[in-house]
Amino acid sequence: MLELNLGFRFAAFLFFTSTCFISLPSAQSRCTRGCSLALGSYYVEQGNELGSISQHFDTSVNDIVRYNRDTIPNQDSIPSFVRIRVPFSCDCINGEFLGHVFSYELRSQDTYITIAQTKYANLTTADWIRRFNTYDANRLPDSGTINVTVNCSCGDSSVSKDYGLFLTYPLRAGETLDTVASAANLSSDLIRSYNRDANFTPGSGLLYIPGRDENGNYPPLTSRIIRRGHRWNSCRNSSCGAVTCRMLLFWIL
Ligand SMILES: *[C@@H]1O[C@H](CO)[C@@H](O)[C@H](O)[C@H]1NC(C)=O
Ligand SMILES: *[C@@H]1O[C@H](CO)[C@@H](O)[C@H](O)[C@H]1NC(C)=O
Ligand SMILES: *[C@@H]1O[C@H](CO)[C@@H](O)[C@H](O)[C@H]1NC(C)=O
Ligand SMILES: *[C@@H]1O[C@H](CO)[C@@H](O)[C@H](O)[C@H]1NC(C)=O
Ligand SMILES: *[C@@H]1O[C@H](CO)[C@@H](O)[C@H](O)[C@H]1NC(C)=O
């Protein structure tokens, strides 16, 4: 009887300690889950084709057209010098940041720089591509696939629950936080609060901007993310997780 009781307590101890460790956000972990949709703002240059853009982003021409009814009236011809919106899923990568790892098929003459600047329209950088690949930057093979990582955002319940879809927006020459905010008809303060890590250098870097869905509406944060967000915020310094664990251990022992 005593043995059984001890065995039970030991099993319960193991079970609860493991759940405690799993549910405790570690100091380094910066995301717990992603979201099914984010948009990349892709500046179309002369000669870009919808077919190759959709290949780079592992999506279909139709899916791109769906998010650009006003700019791409006809999928056989795509206007140049406009921004189009490219849909992709925004994943929590290694618990560290939100992004999507695309697989890009190498061609001869490709470099990490040309891939970032021309194929991915500065939605990523050569440095950020290099981090996820084993190849030497100066010696890319002529064929094969590489990982191209594009960052994204799923929103932030501590800023607003009204926005749940975000555009990853590379600033181009002449653009600043204010020009982008007024073009989107959103306040600069709102955009600043979604980009706490940005340095807002005019004409370079990425911004995360609330985006409209294919029907032209701003989708709100979904309730699941909001609840997660609350728990995450209130447990951010892990005191809440630690207290729960201590209470459980106390009860078992
Ligand atoms: C990407 O950035 C480079 C360097 O700033 C610039 O020359 C190029 O036009 C940009 N490409 C696009 C598609 O915006
Ligand atoms: C993507 O996000 C990571 C983590 O926040 C950051 O270190 C990296 O510089 C970002 N990459 C780009 C291209 O902005
Ligand atoms: C791409 O990422 C995967 C998963 O991390 C890795 O196994 C693979 O080696 C990477 N590809 C290259 C070319 O480094
Ligand atoms: C911009 O937003 C304001 C309210 O925030 C609204 O009254 C106005 O119609 C919007 N303008 C455009 C062009 O969407
Ligand atoms: C941890 O978070 C709780 C709840 O948000 C807060 O009351 C407490 O002061 C924080 N503790 C520290 C050490 O930051």
C-alpha cells in the first residue's frame, strides 16, 4: 500500500515536472505559435513574372491574384513598379522568431545578394538567407535548393486586438515610417508600436503593417491568439509559471 502510494507520487512528480518545464516559457523563446496567413509586400520590377514570383513563394498565381484584385486585373500581365501582396504562412521558427522558410531553386549566377534583392524584392537580406544555409556565400552551386527565410508578424494583443493580419513591408528609397503610415491610412504611432525593434532608417529595413484580407477588411486577432497572448504576457517574466509549478510540487511532495 505504501509502495503503491510512493509509486503514484513519483509518477505524478515526473508528470507534473515535465508539464511544468514544457509550459514554462524559456528565457530565449520569443514565439510559441505562428499564424496561417501573413502577406509580403513585393515591389514588382520590369520583367518580373507572376509565375516565377509564385514559385519563389511556394504559392500559386491564383492565390496571389486573390490578394491583389485592384492591382492585377488580369493574371496574364502584371504591371511593373507597383507593390503586390504575396500570401504565406507565418511560422514560429525554432521558438525564436516568426517567419517562413521558402525553398528556392538555384540558377547559375545567383548570389545571396541577388536572391534577396531581386527574387525576394528585399523581403529578406543576404545575411538572413546565409544564416539558414550551409553554402559558402561565394560558392553557391548552379543548382539545388536553398532556404530563404522571410520574417513576418501575427499581431500583438498588447497593442491592439483589431489587427490580426500583417504585411512584411521592405522600405524603398524615399519611404519613411510616416509616408507608409499615411499611404495605409494608419497612424505612425500604431505602426511604430508593431515595430519596436526597427530603427526606422528611411529607405531600408522591414516594417510590419496591419493588412487587409482579400475582401478589403482588417481581420482582428483571433480569440485563440488573444487568449494565448494574455497568458503569454502575464507569464512573460515566468513568475506565474514558476508559482504554478511550485504549488504543484508542494501538493505532490
Ligand atoms: C532592393 O534594395 C536594393 C538596394 O537598396 C535596391 O537597389 C533595389 O531596387 C531593391 N529592390 C526592390 C525590388 O525593391
Ligand atoms: C528577422 O528577425 C530576426 C529576429 O528578430 C532578426 O534578427 C533578423 O535581422 C530579421 N531579418 C530581417 C531580414 O529583417
Ligand atoms: C535548409 O534547412 C534545412 C533545415 O534546417 C537543412 O537541413 C538544410 O541543410 C538547409 N539547406 C542548405 C542548403 O543549407
Ligand atoms: C482613413 O481613416 C479614417 C478614419 O480613421 C476614415 O474616416 C477615412 O475615410 C479613411 N480614408 C481612406 C482613404 O480610407
Ligand atoms: C512579473 O509579472 C507580474 C504579472 O505581470 C508582475 O506583477 C510582477 O511584478 C513581475 N515581476 C517581475 C520581477 O518583473
